[in-house]
Amino acid sequence: MSHTNSAHATNWAAFTSAEPALAKTVEDRFGTFTHHILATLRKDGSPRTTGLEVRFLDGELWLGMMPNSLKALDLRRDPRFTLQANPGSGTDMGGGDVRISGRAIETGDDDPAAKAAYVKEVEPPEPFHLFRTELTEVVRTYVKDDTYLVVEIWKPGEPVRTLRRK
């Protein structure tokens, strides 16, 4: 399946509806810290990682960026991304390691109401790029009872798969 096929495109609200418990854990995990890690693809296809603030607002996961930032230009060229929650200090990682992958679609003059709502809530420095996200995968990894690793994997249209490794 091509990365441009949106037959299984799912926004944050649809994910929350399909898997409310995992969605709450993921949102709480991102809410613990302000800055997270965004991975995009450079022109040559190699990965670029940068810091980013994210916002869950009105059923969407939003990515806001400074004008003409390299990550924004990357996403305009190739919308695929992975977002990893800030692990925090030490090795505790309460809530586990959480990653969201998908496609970022720039919101601009075509959706002034969404951009206005974001500006009202976030008050970002202007001008800025704003991307809404279509999720293709959400993964949570954590250690259970200091005994085994648990990996929860969700993809649109599928139930959460849980893998356990000793």
C-alpha cells in the first residue's frame, strides 16, 4: 500500500473512539512533557530528528512549526513522520515509550477555522506552519512487573495487538 493511500487514514478522534484506553495513555504520556522528538525524511531519504511541541485539540493531533523550518519543508515534500514522546529523565518512563506514525497534512488558507482555533488555544508566534495528522500506527512499549516487555501496536481498522517478550 502506498503511503499516499488514505483509505485507512485516521485522525486522533477516530483513534480515541476505536481504542479509548490506549489513546488516553498516549495522550497523557505526551502531556507529561512539552517537547518531543519528530522524525521526518530529508530530500535524500535519510531521517531527520528535531524537537517539537504537539497539541491534541478538537479531535486532532496538531504539529506546529516555525516558517520554512527544515522539518516543515520535509513534511511538505514527504508527509510521512514518526513522533516519539519525550522519555524524560532517568529510566522510569512512566506510561512507557510511546510513538505515533502517520502523515502530516498542512492546514492553511483552505481551513481558516481550524487554524484560528489553534491560534486561539496555543497562541503560537506567527507566521507558522500547521499540520494535522493522519495516523498509520501507534505503539506503546513498557515493562510489566520487571519481568517482560509489552508492546501494544495499533493500526487503523485493526484491534490493538499485544506482544509480550521476556
